Amino acid sequence: MTAKTQSPLTVYYDGACPVCRREIGFYEKRTGGEVSYCNVALEACPAPDLDREAALRRFHVRLPDGALVSGAAAFL
């Protein structure tokens, strides 16, 4: 994970995608340490219920209650 400490919200994204990197960079500047970011293009995905290939295909977020959401629901 690129964040220094675990936060209640974790974003899994494809850091090899220029659009994804730009989007995540925008959010990182605004969220401070409130959100953890995991670049699944560089790191093994630390979620047992999310494999790397799925994480590279779609945007996923782990919510504070542990639920994993993807796509448009993850952006909300």
C-alpha cells in the first residue's frame, strides 16, 4: 500500500493506467491520510476476496465495514 498507515477506506487502482494515475493523484492530494491507496499494478493485492486481475480491470474500494465495492458504486 502506498499510504503509511491503514485507513478505514482503501482504494485499489491500476497504476499502469495513465488516466487512473492522474485521477488517483487528484484524490490523494485532497484526502490526506484518510484514504489508503493500493497500486495493484506494482503491488500484490492484499485482499483475499479481490484477485489482481479483477483489480486491474475495475476500480475497487474497501469500505470501513469491510465491504468491497467496484465500478460506479466505488466512486460514490
